Amino acid sequence: GVRKAYAEGVPMGGDLVGKRSGKPDFLVMAMRDANSAPLQRVQIVKGWTDSSGKAFEKVFDAACADGGAVDAKTQRCPDNGATVDVKTCAFSQDKGDAQITASWSDPEFDPKLNAFYYARIIENPTCRWSTWDAIRAGVAPSPHLEKTIQERAWSSPIWFVPTKAE
């Protein structure tokens, strides 16, 4: 786990120089902000360029709150049922986790391609700032704006650099 990551790993912002076999494992640990909503899921965002130089990006759910499992086909967590009362902005306290830890390996890894990976942590839904403002002002929220959002945090990327053929 953590000991191995410190001993053999690459920190956020670092270069991971490729090997001819095997694929990298990523360890992500996230904790809830005590002043915000519980965590809903951990995602890994991957970006890469193919052999022609065309850029791609894909999001993978890596860990789910509430004991949920990532669907192997869709790479997504199930909905954990967290809700928000947009009349008061009260949000679910019984859904989501205070801490999520994930060990993730890229199911589509290609050791010949340059890539980057970063973690993104998604909270349960909460009220958008404009909904809070409407409640404080005693008016209805704007119908042109989303009433809720999902706050997120993210890491610096780790850059995968393939080993050059000899």
C-alpha cells in the first residue's frame, strides 16, 4: 500500500518512465472536507496522444462511495442516491464516504504511447452558489441556472513516458 507507493512510486507532477512489460498502478487517497459534503467517487482522468499525434482524453471511475463497485463495462460507479433539498440546501449526510482510497490500473494501457493521469475526487451534490443567494434573498432560484453542483478536487498529473525502443 502506502509504504510501497512511497518507496517505489512517482509523486504527483512526476514522470513515470515506461517499462516494456506491465502497467502502472495508481494509489489515490482522499478525505472529505469537514465543511462540505461527503465524497461520492474517485475518478482517474487519462489523456494521451496516439502515434499520429492526435490527442484523446477519457474519464474512469476508480472507486465508489457507499460500498459501490465500478461497472467493468462502463467504468462508472452506480448512483449513490445522495440528494439536496433546494428549498433549504440541506444535503444527504447518510450517503457518501468521509474517506475513499483507490488502487487503479489503466484497463486500456498502451506502453508505446505518451500519457498523463490525474485523480479527480467528486463530492455528493450540494447547492450552487446562486441557489444559496436566492434562499438568502427570499426569491426563487434562477430557472436558467443549475440548482446544484458537485464540488471536486484534483491532483497534479503523473506523466507516462514510454521507453524508447533500442
